[in-house]
Amino acid sequence: MRRYEVPRLAFINKLDRMGADPWKVLNQARSKLRHHSAAMQVPIGLEDDFEGLVDLVQLKAYYFRGSNGEKVVTEEVPADMEALEVEKRRELIEAVSEVDDQLAEAFLGDEPISPADLQGVQPLLDGVLNYLPCPIEVSSYALDQTKNEEKVELTGSLDGPLVALAFKLEEGRFGQLTYLRIYEGVIRKGEFIINVNTGKKIKVPHLVRMHSDEMEVRYIEPLRAGSPTKFEFENLLVGQAIPSGFIPAIEKGFKEAANSGALIGHPVENLRVVLTDGAAHAVDSSELAFKLASIYAFRQCYTASRPFILEPVMLVELKVPTEFQGAVAGDINKWGSYFILSLFLFSNGLFMILVYL
């Protein structure tokens, strides 16, 4: 990382596990990796007593509520942690002041240090935005292999030739997955790129977007208002990531899944399914496998898309004696989502009400 002058943030997880010791990890980063590092947060308890984090920059305590810790609650620092918070915050300021002259002056003069002077998973993501530089604020260079490795500055422009670093390789369900950091240019599925180490051309078979450890290869969306159909399937695959013979099975799987929604078992309408990418296995792939995969994908998307029940729309005609006009009209108005279109009085003493449901 030093070679590429990339700033680092370290995230210590599993603080609720037996033997958790973030201070040991921090000391190892300093002694073994020679990283100039300091803690930005202090855990509130460890192992079974772990409750949350104290932010040493903002001087606030964060607790993660909900079944998956998705709700972040901000409170004041617990009184019994104030001494540790002061100690660790001083260490943080001292570490930062070694690379910041202005902060060093304030630190040596015992001046108060505000969060603006310094600048955990939700706090970690916020930290990426708050603490790490924007890519265009960092000077990046490539070495031109055709000119005796002459340095070439990379501006980050989309119009330049593709320059990317493969920083991680992973064996996934569909073969090798390569994580790229793009410095300049654009990468597109189906194009050829050159491995500068081997000089070989490599075709980009498909691109995926990662969500934690899950790959996104398709999406579902509602049809536009006024669409003549209730279900639409569109194949936007480029190349042969999925053999064309399996595409009808994929469409059939989505149609079959849409025939019975999970809310009340009725068909799901106004649905557009777009197939953008995927992968096949030379031995295990079959029409049934792709059909079942489509059904499973639909169920995942269906739950996350907040479906709702479509109420029937109809015109109802009610005929009642005139003396009950007020009572019936009042009852209809109480239904809320229905409204009266018109009222008719007949010579035989009957009263007709047209109601739009």
C-alpha cells in the first residue's frame, strides 16, 4: 500500500467474540506492519458485554439497535468510560499531529482540538467519505512499458485508456472473480484488456456489482403506467455468459413465480424482469437449474420491493327507499376509499346511489 501511496482504514470486527482484543490488534499493526496508526473509536465493553462504540473524534457513543444492528443510536459517552476516552483521544491527536504541523502546534500548546481539526459498519462507511481523499485529489502514476517505464500521470479521465489494478482474486461459484480499482478509462463487458505482466489479451466475460458477498446479476422493476401487458421479460445479455438455449427456461421461471404472490397468493402484475448477466456451468447447468434459480431470484426481489395488494375497481348501484338516503350515504362515506358518483330519485320512492369502488 505504501508503494501506491494509498491511505488506509483498518476495521476490527467480531468484538463480541471470546478473546476479542482490539488493542492487541492495534499494537500488531504498529510493530509488525509498521503502520503509523491510532484508534479512532473505543469499544463499549468486549465479548458478551459489547454494546457499542465511542467515537474519539465526535466524542459521542454509538449503539447499534435492531435485529441486525441497522439502527444507529447516538448518545453521550458513558461516565465510566470518560478516563479511557481522554487517554485514547490524546493518543489519536498525538499520532495525527506528527503529520500535521497546525495540529501539532495546537497539541503542544494544549489548545482544545475540535472534530473539524481531526476529521464503526455504518461509521466505517462514513469514515471512507470523511477521512480518505477523493481520487482526483491524489496524484497517481502509471509506468509506460513502451518507453522504458517512463512515468505517466493518470488524471482519472473517462476518455483515457483503461488503467486498472487487480487487487483481489477470489474463487466464486461461477469461477474466478477479480476485483479492480480503476485509475483511468472505462471497462466494458465483452472488451479485451491487456495484462501488462504477461502481455496477454484477456476478454472481460461479464461485470457484476457486489453487495457484501452477493453478486447482482439481474433486476426487477414495475412496468410503466399504461403498459398493454402485465408481465415483460427483457434479455440484455451480451455474449454467451448464459447459453441462449437456457433463456426461455429463465423467463418461464419468472412467469411461474409471478403467478402466485406471497401476500395473498394472487398473481403479481405490472412486472418487468431484465436479465443483464449470469454464468453457466459446463456440467451442472440445465433448464431446470436456471428455472429454479429464476424462481429463487424472484422471491428475493419480491420481498425487498415492498409489494402491495391491488384493490378491485368497480361501479356499484344501490337502490334504497328515500327515507334511508341519509343513513346509507353516510355509511358509504365512512368506507373512506370509496366515493359517490351521483344520486338519483325515482317516482316510485326509491333512491339510487352510484358508488365508485
